[in-house]
Amino acid sequence: MIAKSNHLQTPKGYNVSLPLETLPSQKYLFIPKTNMRCAKADLSIAVGDKVNFSQEIGIRHGPFFDQPIFSPCSGTYLGLEKHGYRNGKVLEYLKFENDGKDTLDPSVKGLSKQEIASLTQDQLVALLKHYAAVGLGGSSFPSYVKAQTKEKINTILIDGVECEPYVTADHRALEDEGSLRKVIEGMIVLNRIYGCKDARICIKAKHKELVPVFDKVIADYPDSGVSMQLLGSFYPQGWELAMIKKATGIEVKPGTLPAKYGILNFNVNSMIQLMSILEKGMPIMDRYVNVNGDEIVSPKTLLVRVGTPFSALIEACGGYKSQEDEKILLVGGAMMGSSIPNDDCVVTRTVTSLVCNKKVYYKEEPCIRCGTCVLSCPAHLYPVLVMKAMKTMPVDRQKIKDLKVLNCMECGLCSYSCTSKIPLTDYMRRAKVVAKLP
């Protein structure tokens, strides 16, 4: 029984075929002034200024890179407001009154087919950096860092596994022929630039219904080197290292970029973002977001404008089933998502889903040293020993480092499988902070 603890059962209400709707662009849209990777920002607009759609309006400053900020609509800049962020913190947001016209900024200009066909690696890196392209599977890792590798690339993997319960935004993108076409075209661009002939879209084996959709579209791209690969139907198959090992047999050392092993990997929506940059000359401004969970009246997949308040998404799904029940709101998924205190939050490019379930309280019991957390850990760590080390005062930082906590992907399986209901993942997160201290 314990050996099966790393295979999550499908939760009630989980459905890859959720109704799809396009949510109209809202009257007020919001863009975070700073984010998880960039703690400072400078704005080039003032309150009351008119802005165009996709106009560059400022720049965020990170520790080793900058991120331009783009307007999510045409309209008027109204100033700063504080709202929740996807990690549960409260940030300052730029507020815009949308005029509904989406008047493009004069600077917005895509590349011609000929220019895309002759794009060099240096040009690709510059574009990804200029448009602040980041991983759209939730990590928000700067895409240009991967793209600027000097390693020889043999394989390009596009992660469409999406193993989190409730999360189906990538599946929906692959289900739509139009967005799938953009994913394939982005892969073809990467194949040419890196001199690679092997690019694969990786999905769960149980989602074979995507194969005929892919076969139909790929017929228009003969000799592209693009294929679809079926991987395991378990959690956490979508973890970067697990996906790479299953797809190629290569074991990537934690903390090492896969490029050192001849592999470039991106998310499905990151390819759609790439083609938006190349063809339109603008970052991705609309994305699929799942709104799901047992407290949502009508779970749906929504195509929404970046900058849309969560409250608009919930309203489009019929609201909450109960106003009295205490709820837990998760951004990103039931296992690795971040808990937010309320729905006063905003859709950013890296938001894949919003899950709302009834809050359930568990009584924590003493550890019985059953070893379930150890057997469940995909990174082969010892969560129970990390917990013990964190409880021993003063905390021995060297011992924490020796337990290799920085290899933890925070998948949540240790907490999920714990028979004593101990929040082991929280101990792992805190231990990672300790291990990073100078």
C-alpha cells in the first residue's frame, strides 16, 4: 500500500473537458509593479496618462536581469492599488481603466516569416529578454537564461504533462488546433536555431485523445522533427527532472540546467508566448486559466486577459456554492499551489489555475516513523529527518544542508502521504530558507 502513495487519485470534479469560455476583457485591469523575481521597478508613466495596448510602461529590476512592463490594454493609467499576489503576499499593482479598444502601441511590430526563418540564437535571446518571457508553467524562470546556452542541444522537450490535480490549462491549449499550431511552430523555430531534429511534446499517457489532434495538425509540417511522446500518468510526472528521465532516460542532477545534458525544456504555453513575441511583437496577453474545485458552482476553463481580477473569474463560473463554509483558495494547483487568503488577487502570465475547496481541518498526531514520507519523495530525501532537525534548537544549518533540502521540489507528497497529518512540506520549505543563509 505504501508503495502506491506517490500516485494521486483523481479528485472529484477533476475533468480535462471543462467547458471553455472566453472572458471579455474587464473594465479595470491590473499589472504587478514588482514580482517574485524583481523587487524594484521604475515607471515611465504618470497617473492620468493614456496608454496603448502592449505599450512598454516601465521596467522591473531583478538580481541579474530586468523585465520590461507592458500595458494589458489601451486606456488610462489610474495609479497604484494593493492586491494579493499568487504567492499569498500583497503587492502594489498598476491599475488601468480599459477603453475596450485594444489600440496597439505603434512600437508593436512582429517579424515577417522570412525574418523568423532566419532568426539567430542571439536574436532569440534578445527578444525573450526584451519581452520579459518567463516559464508559464508556474515557475516564471526567465526564458532567455535557457535560450542563451552554448551547450550542444540534442533534444527539445515541451512539458504538457500537467500532473497537478484540477490543472488542465495546457491540455486545453493542446486540444485547440490553433494554439497547438503555435506550439508546434515554436518548436520548429527552436529546432532550427539549435540545429536539433528532435523536439517532443510530452503528455500523460492517459490523454491519448490529444494524439489525433496532434496528428492532424503536424501533417501540415512535414519533416519538422516534432513529435508527441506519452509519459507516465502519475504525480509528479510533470516535474522537470522526472519528465526528462522518463522521456530520454537521462538523469539531470538537481540544480543543474538540463542544457548541460543536451536538453532544452519549456512549457506548452511558453511556446505560445514565443510565437506571440515573434509574430505579433508583443508578450502573451491572454491565457487559459482553470477555475475548479468543490466550492465552485460551474468549473470552467477560461481564456482571460492578463490583469483580470480573480473575482471576475469566479463570477463567470457562477460564484461559490456556499458563502458560509470556510474555503481554501489555491493558485497553481492542489499540491504545489500557493494558498491565498481571499480572491482579491489578479491573473498574471504565470497563473494556470484557481482551485477553491472547502477547508478541512486535520488533527496533527505525533510522528510514528512509518517512513511513508521517505518512500513517497521523488527526490529521494528524508522529510522526517528534516523535520526533526528543524525542531532541534538551535537549528544546525550544516545538518540541514547535508540532508540536501535544496533538492526538494515542494511537490507536497510528504504531507499528502503522512499518516500523522504532519505538514512536512512546510518544514521542507523553511529548511530550504535556512540552507540558503550565508
